[in-house]
Amino acid sequence: MRFCPASCLLLAACLSYGQDRAGIERWVSAHQRPIVSEFAALLAIPDVGTDRPNIRRNAEAVAALLTRHGLKSELLETSGNPLVYGERNVPGARGTILFYIHYDGQPVDPARWKQEGGPFHPLMRDGRLEDGAKTILDFTKLDRFPDNWRLYARSASDDKAPIIALMAALDALGGKTRANIHVVIDGEEEMGSPSLTAAIARYHDKMRSDLLLILDGPVHPGGRPTLAFGARGLLTLKLTVYGPKMALHSGHYGNWIPNPAIRLAQLLASMKDDQGRTTIAGFYSDIPPLTPEVRRILKSVPDDEPALLKLFGVAHPDAVGESLQEALQYPSLNIRGMRSGYVDEPRTIIPPDASAAIDIRLVKETPSAHMLDLLRAHIEKQGYHIVDRDPDDATRMRYPKLVRLDTGVGDRMEAYRTEPDSPEAVKVTEALTRMWGAPPVQIRTMGGTVPIAPFIQALGVPAVSVPIVNFDNNQHSDNENIRMGNLWQGIVTLAAALEIEP
């Protein structure tokens, strides 16, 4: 794999010490069979968070795995599924790195998985399923697994691959690290991690650290080692605009009874301009100007935007930012669905109501409560009276424009970010640069949301994501997979992370 050259000064500093990459790659090459066998055994245990018996089996299997690789491990009971905790302390260490991973996976529909035995029966193919790849029989008996081969199973990428890769990286280093290594592995991430933050108070001493490294998500589509320094948050809500109490004949009452679908469309249209920028007052006001250093980092991400537009069939992007990466530094408003009346049936009616499901992606400077207040103020400015339940007759007769706004505490996740030029983030970047001989892709803010911001805030430590899996892994979907080359590269990347001295 080729990487763009780093500056001479950075490379000189980064190559002056550190574990030999070639040595780690030789170790990985010699140990592919036991790594894959251990991985396949873990994937064979169903891991949907609501399946309590199998989740317990997973937790126990992961704890045993950590013990086999030299960590002192235990289960930390919570109000929900247990956390798996492991630690390896180094005498005289000046700092502690806490790794966060999760062992639970998304729910599955076995009928949609194209493999005999279903999503928890790991299957190796010699490429992508979509490209007609062939199944490799008895793959756990093989000694070598080419880079383009793929292992298919639920959680192959999200998020059991990092568990296996981290333990292999520790073995490749001979267990030698500069920092104390603590690991917490969540059993409810795909459910929003409801028990995680509360567990911090109960297990505070075990969670205390100087740096949090999050092992989740895919690398940049270009395949280069990648770091992500933050993720956008999420606020979801539903708007319902009301018309007549019952559906009315559009011939008899059209032009006289207001149509809620049209009013909803007008309300939604008032929230964005023709360039895709949100027109809600104050929506972008709290975002400070991007510094030259931030702009440099954003421009360094090798996105092929023309190719993406062609792939998506879109002629021109919205104008919130000058690039995809810049657009991700701002909050966004998205309509993910609308419903009213009939479309496929010839019922010529004025519908009684119209609804839209909305999500607002948050950044660190835009907490969910504040953004919800801005949205409410905008709706009221359009002449609407906001209710939190279906209106009664008295309310209908009093207010000509009614909208119901539904949201709840469980419908929001905050954003987080550690600035890429902070001392801790720089150490992580330098560690990967030392190992790979070139800087990783540095993503300031991921567009997606991970339910870990409350955990980061409660710990009060800088956090950086170190993703290792392929971007086309079908996570959260059917036929999830891990490309073997990403697993082998990921072990090298995590070996670099293990060598950090925070």
C-alpha cells in the first residue's frame, strides 16, 4: 500500500524509535491461522444485545480471550449487559491508555444472509460476495489468508475484529508497552450503551486513564490507516401538522379547508435555502471560524468527491462547506421520511394530518437542547402553535396552525471532538506515522454518530478513534464482512497505538 509522503521533519522524528513494522508483519504472517481460528470461534456466538443468555456467553468468551493474551480480566456487572474489563499494568508507567470496543452486534434477519448456517456461522470467501466470490471450505485449517479474502459473519467488522486485532497486536509486541493498558468492552453499544455511563461511578478506578482510544468504525475508503478525532451527535424528532379531524373530499372542500401536507411541505421548505444551508436562526452561529490548521487537516483527507457524486447520481452538492469534510464540521438538518394521505391509491382527499421524521446531526459546539430550542423558535416564527399530543377540539378551534413536536431524551446523542492538534491527538498521529512511515488520514469529525459521548464526558479524557476495518463491510446490514488485509493492517496499526506513552 502506498501513502503520500510526510514532511521530512515529521518523518525524522517518527522514525527515530519504535517497534519495527517489518517484524510485526512477519509475526502476523506466521500467526494468521490461530488468529483466524480464534476470531471465527468468537463470531460463532450470537451477540444481539437483547439475547441475554448468548450475550453472557459472549462476555465470558471475551474475558477468557483477554486472559489468554496476558491481561487480567473480569466481568463488570451493570444494570444491563456486563462490561468486559481487562488490564495489563507496566511497572513505572507514566500513563494509562483505555481502549473502548464493543462485543454486541446488530439484530439479524437470517433469511437475508447469503450463507449456509446464517449470520453466526462464519464463512470465508475469496473476495466480495457482490463480485461472485467463491466460498473457502474448512478455512480454519489454512495457514494463509490473502488480503482480498473476506470473512462473513455478524460483527465481523462491527466490532469483534478490533478485539482480535488488539490482542494479536499485544502478542506481536511480546506484551511490551510503555503505558498501562486497560480495556473496556461494551455489551450494549448497538443499543445506545444505556448502562455504560452509569458504570463509570461504580468502576471509576478501573476507568481512570490519560487517553481513550475508540476501536470502532471503518478506515477511509482509500484504505490508508485512519484516525478520527470526533463524531457528530444526533437529535431525532417528528413533526405532525394537523388539518381537518377526518379526511375530506378534495372536490367538495378543496380551496376552503387547509391541506396539512402542503403546510408541512411549506414548513419544511422554510428550514433550508436553495443551496442546502439551514435557515433556522442561530443554527450555525456557535461554530467558530475554521483555523488554517483545521483547514489543512480537512484538505488532507483524500476524498474523491467527483467519483462520489457520480456514484450517488448527484450533479452538485449542497453548499454548507467547500468540501465534504468541511460540511461535516457543521450541524445538519435532514428529513428522513414523510407521510400523509395516499400516493398509490386514487383517493382524492384532503388528509387529516401530515408527518415528517427529522434528524439533526450535532457537532461539539451545538448541544441537542440548544438546537431543539432553535427549531422550536423557528416553527413558532412560521405561525405555528406547538403541542406535545394530539389536539383536542378546543385547541383546534383556537389555533389555525397546529404542529405536534415529538422528541425525548432517548432520541439524542451528543457530539464529541478532541482537536487534532492537541498534545494527546498529536501523540496518536505520530505513533501511526512512526509505524507506517507516513501520516494517517486524519478525520476531524466523523459524519456518523456513536453513543459514547456521555462516556467520554464522564471520564474527562481526550478521545481518538482508531478504526481498522474496510469501509465496505456492510456493518448494520446483511452479509457483514471483514477484509483480511484490513485485519492484518489493523494489527500493525494497533501495535503502534499500544506503543504510545500518554
